[in-house]
Amino acid sequence: MYFKMNCFHFKNFLVFCLLVLVNFTDTQLVINVRNQGGDVVQENISANVSDDTVTLEFQRSDGTLVTQLIDFRNEVQVLKSLVLGEEERGQSQYQVMCFIFHFSKDSFISSDAMAKLRQKNPSAIRLPEEDLGRLNHTMTYVVVLKHAGIISPHISDLCAEAGLATYTLHEDVEKWAASQDIPVTSYKPALKKFPSSSHRFSNNIEVDNSSLAKCTEMKNMWTPCECHLELCIGWYPCGLKYCKGKGQSRNSVMSYRCGIKTCKICHLFAYYVSQKQQCLWDE
């Protein structure tokens, strides 16, 4: 009797361990994507069900490393860009920027659905089914990383190298505040306005209201200006496909999940830099 009870508890323990492994282990896919220029880019996509996040990472043909993090719980998307320096123009080190903006949950399949995806042909070269064009984002604030947890707990680690080159938008702060049912002013410690001679107030938070000259218009390399950076996600699962089949009863119809819909999207970010030297690609 003693032995049987121990076996029972041991089996339960094994089941518990398997559940822990399922919940805390990332599921990763490697996708070969042909970009607009004809180059093949390898995307690494991982889903963490316990954190309810999806991470996508790839390296562009120019060497830029792009990381996309989607935090479903907080409706937050982070695009991190590591841009290699141009040594012939005085840049010996790379630059890291993080762009944080609101995420609509229906624009990407869930972390749970992502974790269940499998590839029949891992070596196949993929093309997106739909091109969603380009979204423009004019960044309003620098995000203070030590207080960034109010937006998402993943920002401080992911954007540690970016430091003060971590940006977000005032409109999206208002969306997060509304979804969390907290005052907009609660975000104030996490936000720092860009240097400006004129500004306005919205919901008691300062919002930059001045127009900087674009970096493309500047000749002086040490003058503040508005930089632009475009980041494109060439392939990602933007939705689920459902098919119809026969139900259990006569003449009944049932819907079942039968695949994914894939998309491409580009994001163009406009943001403050303290000198044009930090924006040499925007020419």
C-alpha cells in the first residue's frame, strides 16, 4: 500500500514537472523570409506562454539587428534596433534605439497559438500574404528605464543598452492608462520630454510642441535634429485562419482553426537626437 501511494504521488509530480516545462520554456521557429530587395532574411520567432509574450529577431542585410517584443498583457510593442557605426564617418561603436508603442491584440496571433506553430518545411522561403504598408510614429518622450515597469516589465532589460534612446508616444500613454484604468499622471516618472523651448500640457504631463529641423536638412553634425528610422517586419503571423466543416449532427457546420495569415508591416519613427552624428543614415 505504501509503495502504491508513492507511485501515485510520483506520477503526479511528473505531470506537474511537464506542465512547468510547457509553461516556462520558449517555443522557437526559424523562418526564411525574402525581403523587398530580394535578399533572404532569417527570422527567429519565440513565444513564452507564461509571460504572454512573443519575440521576433532578425538581422538586416546592412547589419542592423532588429528585435520585436510583443507584450500581450500590457498591450505593448517594443522595436529595438542595433545599428552598426560608420567608422569612416567617425562612428566606432554601434547605436541602440528602442521604440515603444501601443499594440492591438488582434494584430498578431496569441502567444499560445504562436507556441503551437510548427513548420512542415523549415528550409522554405516565405513571403507574406498581405502588405499592411507603413505606419508613422512621431515619438514624444524619452522613457526612463528604471520606471518603465509601469508600461511593461520587459522594457528595462530589453532596452538596457539603449538607455536614454528609448522612446514612446503621448497618445499611446493615454491608451495604456485607459486600458489599465489608472491616471495618465501615474506614468509621469517614466517619461521625460525632449529638450524644447516651447511645450504644452496635456493631462498634466508636458508634451513637446516645437518643431525640430529634420536631420536631412542639417549640415552641422553636432546640432540637434529630428531623426527618422524605418523598421520593417517582413513576415509575421498576423491572424488565424478558420475553415468550415461538417458538425457532429446532420446538416450542421462547425468552424475550426486551419492555418495562419501572414503579413508584412513597416514602422517609420521620427524622434529627437542631440546631434546629427547620431542619425547618419537619415540622408
